[in-house]
Amino acid sequence: MAEKKEKDERMKYGRMWIWTGFFNEKNNQKWLDTAEGLKHINDHVLQDIEDAIILEGFKSVKKDKLKQLIEDDHMLKIQNTKKLMAQDADKYEEKAKADIKKRRFMNTLRPPYYWNFFEDVPEENKIAHVLRFDADPSKCYQDGRVEKIMTSIDEIGMNLCKYEEKKWEMLRKWTLEIFAHEYK
């Protein structure tokens, strides 16, 4: 039955469920409900949700230390990119530093303080998002939708890593190898 439904969806929508076999099919509705909930979240708050998930790995680091780690990492990336850019290296660094100033200002124009402030420039000129040490998406909506989504994401994540542990471990290993290779 599930295979027929999946085939019908592929025929109708041209896509397939990529996590098939990695999670308990009984949780399909949780995935769909979470995806639906995410559709009703402001883009800046979505970034804060991403940041909050990443920050879970830094719970033991104090805020000021975390802020410095993020800034140092960002500056290191700028310096490494600058080294790769023979002719335009100084121009790149100048723009990167100007972007840092713009980003600091733009971070004050995000939810919950201001809503729907987005740069009105072509995509390639937009200031890239950088991990925010103080991201707290739950401050943005008072109706509990962010907390509900975060709980669902935690549950989905636990199901992914526990349901088919060997498959999950293989996927995790391969993913980490890709990123480890990229930074060698």
C-alpha cells in the first residue's frame, strides 16, 4: 500500500520520499505536520531555528565565548577565501568587512523586534546569514508554534537515529566524511 501511494505521489508531483527506510512509517504524519508548520514561520525565524539547533552542540560554552568563537571562525573563513583570490583579495576582504557591519545592523531588524525586513537587492548581493550566538526563535511567536516545531524536530531526529541504527550510522559517517574531506 505504501509503495503504491509513493509511486502515485511520484507520478503526480515528480518527487519521492527520500527518507524511506530510515524512519518508522508510522511517523509520516509527524513529518508532514512539521513541514506544514514550518511553512508558517517567518524566514528570519527559520534561520533562528537552524541556529538554535546548531547551538545545542555548544550548551556548555558561555555566551560571550561562543560569540567570540563564531566571530573568529567567520574571520578565518574570510582570510582563507582571501588567500584563494589572487587579484581581488583586498576587494573581497573589504566587502566582507562591510557585510559584517551591515549584518550587525540588520540583526537588529529581525523578529521579534521588526517583522519582514528583508534586503531589497538581487540574491547574489544579499548579506549571507552567519550563525547567531543568541538565536532564540521561541521569542518570536507567543502562540507556541516554534516550541511545537522544535519538539517535533527533536522527536523526528530521535526516530531517525534509533529506528534503523545501522543505516543512520552509515549515512552519518558518509556525511561527516564529506565535510571532513572539505576542510582538509
